[in-house]
Amino acid sequence: MIEREWTPGFALDVHAVLVPLRRGRGDPSWRQDEGGIWRTSTTPDGPATVRIARRTDGTVVAQGWGPGATWELDGLPALLGANDTPETFTAHHPLIEDSARRRPGLRFGATRRVWDQLVPAILEQKVTGTEARRSWRELAWRFADPAPGPAPQGMRVPPTPAQLRSVPDWEWHKAGVDSARRRAILAAAAVAHRLEAAVELGGEDGRILLRKVPGIGVWTAAEVAQRAWGDPDAVSFGDFHIPTVVGWALVGRPLDDAGMLEVLEPYRPQRQRAVRLVEVSGFQRPRFGPRFSPRDYRAM
């Protein structure tokens, strides 16, 4: 076990920064208990488990286990948003201004690792969150390695490219993953080492690199960019819910992607920060219809 301490020189809400990395309450790679937040990752040096907590004096204390622990702890400031610049953001709407004022510790963290964010993002394509999270849990539990160190029971490291490339077709079906998402994951696994360069490129260039893989579009690339390099401008265009929420919050009516693009234009190059501030503002859009029901691909 190794340990690092870091004292941020800015307002920081550790939970708010890290919670976008959690894929549902049962995510095998993310847990929270009285000791802090636990997360696992693949790194260039191997698997790692990290526990992050904050003392009353504001110092962040992180402990790491596994071959990749040093790599992970070296990136602790970036993970908690040290490279983010929310102070340069200008709100153009009272709701966003109020949300930013009430949430000064909300920042974009950077895991510096594409693969771990890419697989769950692909699994979330065109399905409900319930379906995607179930598939992520089953793939991690059945094909990934246990978390290094004294991690909470049941934690797993995200499955590696090699592990997912070895999964038989019928096991994908058993995990509820349809053929389109399976093909996208396997295509990404074949070039996973090259995709990590997207972190260094950052911004739109990094997203363009990810979109060179068949099955990875604007939405998936944005979801990865928000987490892997803390991209505050990477809006998840193509999302089923976001344009509607942003539309009702900012202009009082639902929008499509084109309308949301226009409304968010004044916030460039921090459009996703505006979206995130809407999402955490507490605003509730009107509901007029039934929820989209999850499908069970295992029964097909």
C-alpha cells in the first residue's frame, strides 16, 4: 500500500467530482463507505485500487494498492479537477448562475485513462441506464479480475481489452449486450492502446480520434472526454434526455440537438459545464408520458 496527501487550493466537492465515474449503485469498480470512495482502474502499469477520503482540515488522503497504484496516485490532483478552470466560466442564464454559485466545488476531473470510460459508455448506447448498468456489472463480475488490496467485497477492476476480446458470443448475449454494441467494444479493444493518445490530444482532437473506431459516435466520444480528460466542452449530443432538460430549463420548451447547440453556443468552450450545472441545479422538467421501458436482450 502507498499513500499520498494533497491539499487543494480551491473549493472542492470530492463526491461531486468523482460520482460521474460511477455506473449505477452496484458498479463493481466504484464504492463508497465510511472510509471514503473506492475506485478501481486499469493503468499503463497494471490494475489499481484507490481509496480517497478527505480530512476535516481539507487535505485529501489517497491510498493505493496494486501494480498501477503509483500511476493512479500521481494523477490524484488531475482526478479531482486540479486542471479544470471553472473560474473562467461565465453564466448567461439565472438558473446556471445560481447553480454555479451554490456548487463552487463542482469540477471536471480527469482519469487520464480512456479504456475504463469507453466500455461503459458504449454499453450505454441506445439503451436504458438499467440495461447498461446490468451489462457492465455482469461483464466485470464474470470476466474481470478482483480489485487489488483490501477493497470492499465484490469489487472488480474494469475488464481489459484482452479479457473482453476472449468473451464468446453467447456470453455477450447472456450479459444483455446486442451485436452492435459488442462489435463497437471489440473494435475499440483491437486498438485500445492507440486510443489512449486521445487524453494527450484533448478537446475536439481527442474526440475525433475516438470517433475513428466504428460504432463510436459523437455521444460516446463526449461521454469519455468528460471523464478521461475532463473536457468541459464535450456535450453529449444524441442523448435521449439532455436536450429536453436543457430546453425546459433555459428556454421553457423541449429542444432537439440542433436547438440545444444554438442555446449552448454562448458557453463555448465550456458548454458541458453549462449542461452539468443545469443537471445539478435541482430543476425538474415537466413529465408528460411513460418512461422508456428497459429491454432484456438475454430473452431474445
